[in-house]
Amino acid sequence: MAALTSSSPPPGTSALLHRLQLRANDMIKESALDSSDALRALPSEIRLTELPWVTRRTLSTVFRALGDNVTPSADELRPAREIAVQRADEGVPLSVVIRNWQAGFQRFWTEAAALARPEEGAEVAYLGTALISLFGTFSATLVDAYEQEQMILDSEKSSAGHLVARMILDGQEARPYADRFRIELAAEYHVLALAIAPTTDELVDDATGRLVAGRRKMRSMLSLPEFRRATSILTTLGPAGGHLLLPADPHATASTLAAAAELVERIRSSVGVAVRAGLVETVAIADVPSAGTLAAEVLRLSAGHRSERSVYRLADVALDFQLTRPGPAADHVGAVLAPIEPFPELIAFLQEYLRCDMDRGRTARALGVHPNTINNRLHRVASLSGIDPSGFVGVMAFGAALTVAASTPRDEVSGGFTGKSRKPANQSGISDDDGDRTRPA
């Protein structure tokens, strides 16, 4: 074991330590009477029972270490490690733990200075130097044990937070679990549904490689400050996405949308792939299940939008949302595409035509075809469907039908576009241009 100081204890050290030992019981009682700010807020059992016990065990180690000028052994430091682990588990801040131990060493030094005789200056100097070294040893032990336990607690809480979030989203009573893991629940939440694109490493054929890539991706995301233990964000995130429950702060200065977009951007930066989100703002915790469903639907509908934004709200996809509600009307809207479904080039043409605001020149340039081709295809669509896509009724009908087709899972579309041709393209016997070749106008 290493020495506490570079020089041996002066001759009178044993006598001074003996007089201090006679004061040990008083020092133990004083530890229970400590009313400092660091201890006042703690439960009385800690102050009245546990602190005296810890002080007694520690004093025994301190007296031996000072008498022999050696650092404590691992066994002697075990009580300090155990109490640090306990305090971490109880949620006592590390700063409070260290301040409490510092106060104990301060009391010891005060007693030593008071009991020292005028001729024991060398002994007092030795005790001062040795106590500083000894406190450093105990502090390092406390910090190491506390932080190791904190890492375990963080891991457990991360798993617990996932469970609590899942229970809230499922409409189950989550408070008992939240209380058990000291997870603070908010009265209201903003609900985000996230879709996270796969990284290139997640697209490999090897299952182990995909698993490792996914876990590394999760580690990158959860290392963000927003997901650490001190925050109240609850998440069901996996490598492909999930839900985030953000506590609603009535005093927040930034808009919810801006704050959500900033968080999504940090997630995107951490994983290096595209991230989109659907957002439902400020709902009571009891309404989180329906908000989670709505946020996921907003996210799904946003996939058909060409936009630079990363976060969508219901207002951004309101038309898509309304058109894609189940029912016979939706079936009829989607059925408008049925006559031209066998010709995917016409479906692609209609999509681009509407995207270009019915501008035939822009549409031709976008598709790389001759302008006459656009006229021919408009005529083909009108002939097959009975609806002129260049008129108001046609624009409304085909726009709605394409929205339904793009926003509805393919196996749920009734009579609408499935994205698959039932026969090779352009077998209608109608030529819509000179082979769709681009040529000078």
C-alpha cells in the first residue's frame, strides 16, 4: 500500500491520535446532528442512522491509515463504495455525497487542531497533509463507485423508459413503472412519429452485420443529450424509427414545430441518413395513444410530399388525410384510375402533369418527351377513362385518385392504381407519339 505522505509520522502522532479516538463517539454523534444544506433535504433515516454507521466504519479506517501512514486497503474502502452505490441508486446527487464526506473530514481536522498541544506542531502538520491525501483516496473511490452505478442505472432507465413510453402509447397505466424507475411523467406531451432511413451498413446481406449496424445507429442516436438520463423525453425508437414523447413546456419560447425540427435534425446528423417525422402537439397523457396513431398516419402520408421539411403536421397533409379515410367514397375516388392502370406510363405522365401544374411544356421537359406527346397522352387518358385530365373536373378527379393511390397501402386499394401493370406497356394499339422520342419542336 502506498504512503499517505512522503515522511514518516512524527513521534507524538500516536498520542494525538489516541486522544482523538477518545472523542470518536462525540464525532459520530455530531455526524447525526449535521444540519447543513447538503443534508437537510435528505430523509431523516440517512442522517440519524446511516451517517453515524458510516462515520464509525470510516473513523476506524482513518485512525489506522494515519497511524501507519498508508492508504486504506480495498477491503477498508468497501463501505465507502457501497454507500456511494446506494446513494446513486437513491438519486442523491454526487455533489451532496462528496460535500458530506468533506464535512466529516473537516470535523476530524477541527477536533485534531483543538486537541493538539502547542509542542505538537509537527504532528498537526503531518495530520493535515495526510488527511488531504486520505480524503483524495476516499473521494476517488466514491466518485468511481457512484459513476459506475450511474451507468448501470442509466442503462436500466433507458430500457424502462422504452417500456413506459410503450405503455403510455398503448393506453396502459404506466405510473407505477415510472415511479419505480424515477421517470417523471408530464401532464401533456408533444408526440413525434419518426421514420429513419437505413444506413448502407444496414442493407448488407449478412444478418449479423445488419444487427451490429442497427445497434451502432441506436447508440449514436441515444448518445444525444436529449436522450440522457437527466431529460424527460420518452422514446420507443429503434433503428428504423419509432415514437418520441416530448414533455410539453408551457413556458417554452420556441415553437413546438421549430423545436421538433431541431431535434429531428440532430438525430439526422447523428446517424447520417434521412429522417422524417409526423407531429401532434400538446395532448394530455391520456390522449397520447390516439395522438401516436395520428402522428404515425401523418408521417405515412408525408412520404408522398416533395418537400425539404423534415417535420409534418396534420395541416400539411390534411387533403391526403381526408381523401384516404376508409369508406365507399374512397373506393370510388381510387377507381378513377382503373381504366388506365394497365398503362404505367400514363400513370407516371398524370403524376408529372399535375406536379407541373398542368403546364404542357414543363411536363414535356420533365419527362424528356416531345410536346406533342403530352397532347397525345392527354387524349389517351381521356379516351380510356372518359374524363378529360386537362379540365377542372379531370384535375380534381385524377389529383384525388393519385393521392389516394399514393397514400393507401397497395393491397388495400380497391379498383385503383397498384403500381403494377397487368400487361406490357402500350398494348392498346394507340400510338401516343412517334415512339415517345424527344425531338425539336
